[in-house]
Amino acid sequence: MKIVVLDGYTLNPGDNPWDGLARLGEFVCHDRTPAAQILERAQDADVLLTNKTPLSAETLAKLPKLKFIGVLATGYNIVDVKAARARGIPVSNVPIYGTDAVAEFVLALLLNFNRQPQLHSDLVKRGEWTKVNEWSFWRTPLAELAGQTIGIVGFGRIGRRVGELAAAFHMKVLANDVFHGNPPSYPFEWREVPELFAESDVVTLHCNLTPENTGMVNEALLGRMKKTAYLINTSRGPLVKDADMAAALQRGTIAGAALDVVTTEPIPADNPLLKAPNLTLTPHIAWAALEARRRLTKVTVDNVAAFQAGKPINLVN
């Protein structure tokens, strides 16, 4: 059985070996696959593994040998799952691997908003502490998380873990989700999205991207936030309208934002966010802790092995 990875570089840039997959069959890994080479590289594959390389209905129709698709991520919109199902090709994803990694990253951003340790370290190294001749100084407001309100849009595994960490810092937790499920062990309150944005000191996004919520964070919703509030997006870039966010930061509608994802990745040079003030931009790394990537690889091995055994798991189609 031939197993082909179309874009493995971000999952394994050299510190997360493919040994488990290599033991399951003839194994080929490509760091990246341009659109023009997808068919060529996938032609003889029994198993295709992809992260961001698209597999459209048109592409799948030209791959008669293909028996199984594994998505190297939780989101699977990169694959036409309906077309795969119609051709009898099961598609599996990796539903749980980065809960702690993403939640911890959100807390790091939240703490950075309120304490700015790197900024003040840079000021000290530039000689500012020496110049002021005071035993203590700061250039931004410094605040405790305790007593602040965090609003979490998308209260699944990651959102609930963020809430748990926030509650440990004695923050008030507000949540929104289309599915409520069993309540977590810590105190929280449900809110509709407009009320959540209006009441929160920080809003963090952890929802799936759907046609209904694409561009939901727009000028109107940002306008409901407190001027002292922050927004964090480690979920899906298109949830936020980039131009509206940049304009809100320019106008001081909100105090700041941290975006680990944007609408088009990598970010184009003309994206207005690159010139927006009070914005932390990171290159889609909330998920990328080594431990999380190793879990992702292990689940992918399990997915392929389960398919080979005739009992596929983590199916999305």
C-alpha cells in the first residue's frame, strides 16, 4: 500500500519523524505540493494525507487508485468530502491533538496584553530604565486578569479548556455555542454573541468556520465592544473581516487584538492588518507545540492503521 503525504513540512520540519507511517506501507512525503503537481504526486497513492493541499471533486475523479484520505488537522474543508463519499473513499481527520497547545497560547496572548513583559524587556535593553532613574517604571497600563470577563465564542474542547484556565485566574467566563452540552466544572454563563462582545474585556474565538459565521467579526460587532477590550483569534481567519479589524484598531474602537490566523495565509503584503496599531500577529502557530504535533502524527498513524484493518476511525464523511 502506497502512502503519500502531500504537505508534511509544518507537521514535521525535522523534529517529528514519520516512522509510524513508514511502517504501514510504501511511504513518500513531500514538504509541499503546488497545485500543478497534485495529480502527479497522488496518482499512485492508495492513501493520501493532506493538511492544506486541496483535494477537489475534479482531482478525486482522476485518482482511481485512491482508497483513503487522511487530513493532518481537525478542519477538513480542504477536501471535498461529499465527492469522496460518492466515490467510496473514507476521509478521517484528527479531532483532538492541540487542546492544551491552543489554550495555553491564548493565555499567553492574554497575559501579554495585560503585562507586556517583552516590551518592557526591550525598553530596559535600550537603556530606558537607566534614563528614568527610578527603581520601577512602565510604559503601558498593567492589569490583573482576576476580575476581568472573558467571552469565548465556540465552547468545544479548546474553548472549554480556555475557560478552565481563565477561571483559574479568577476571570468571569461567558460562553457562546450552538451546542450547549454538559456544563464544565467551573462557573460560566451563556450569552448570545452580541451581548458576549459587549460585556467582555477580552473575546476569544474557538468556533468552526461556517457560511453563517464567515466574516462575523465585522465593523458592527467590533463596535459593540468596550474601548478597553481585546480580541483574540486562534481559530479560523475568515471569521474576522481583516479590513474591518484594521480600521477598528486604527480608530481605537478596541484596545487591541491578537490574530494567529488571517483570511489568506501566508498573509499578503497588502493586508491592512500589517499596518494596524496595537495588534499582535503570529503566523498560525497556536497549534504547533511539539507535543501537539506528535499527538497529531500518532492519531494519523492510528487512522491509517484502522483503515487498513477495515475499521476506519475519526471519519468525517
